[in-house]
Amino acid sequence: MRRTAHFILCRLLGWEITGKIPHSIQKAVIIVVPHTSLWDFVYGRFAFWVLGVDVKFIINKKYFKWPLGWLLTLLGGLPVKQTRPTRLLREIFDHFQKDDSFFLVITPEGTRKRVKQWKKGFYQIAMESHVPIILAFIDYKYKRGGLGPVFNPTGDFEKDMKVMERYYLRFHVKENI
């Protein structure tokens, strides 16, 4: 799949995909910003195949019925019950505890439009699971995407958010093209 993804995304569509996860990191929350288009998922999924990173993303369990279930699983979908936020977080924490290698992709905006404030769930997951946050990006103007720096949350949410948000100021969303 890696070669096919590289051919389609990089050779045919002209994207440049960069970055890597240090070998010492086996578990992390990967945030992808910005998330303003459904195409973000398509390009992002291909980019993670190009990078050779086996990622998971959470999606409501109700979508894992035939015929969509097998495709979501193939793409890295992780079925969760979205009844209460605390239950959802518990399900995710369990994966971080039981799996030897686990990379969870989250879009902190929580929607496909511009927002002024990110959701806090990704940060809570990283703190509770004692894993770093990897800052992944997509830049439509320059057709670039990939993995940026590894960020170790300090527990000071406001301070950490400012650092992460500052990193993402350089990237361009789809609607700006």
C-alpha cells in the first residue's frame, strides 16, 4: 500500500510528504491541523501510508455495519461507543494501555470548519495515557503534509495550546486556495 499511496499522492497529485516518528516512540496522539475539508481525511490517510505509520482514528460504532465496516477497519477506523465523553475517553485509554504500538489521529477542531478554539479531548488522552502529541500538518497552498515535531504535554493546558497553535500558523487551509 505504501508504494501505491506514494505513486498516487506524490507522483500523480504532486504532494510532498515529510517527517517521521522517532523509533523510541511507540504510542502517541497525532493531531492533524487544519481540518477544513473532507479531503483532509483522504490526503491524510494516503500520507500516513506513504510514511508507513499505522494509524487509528475513532468513529462511531454504528458505522461499522456491512458494507462500510470492513472498509473503515482497513482504513484504520476504531469503533467506539459515543454515549458519554468519559466512556469514550476510557475506551481510548484502554487501547493505549493494551496495545504495544498505538498511534491515534485526532483533528482537534472537532469539525471541518474554522474554529477559534480546539477541543480538549486529544490533550486529555495524551496526558492520561502518558504519551506525546505529534503535530501533523496539511498545507494545501504548497501541497505539503506530514509529521512535525513531537510535543510532550506539560499539564499546563493553556500554555501548551499556545505553543501548538503557534506552530500551525504557517499552514494554509483548503478554502484559502
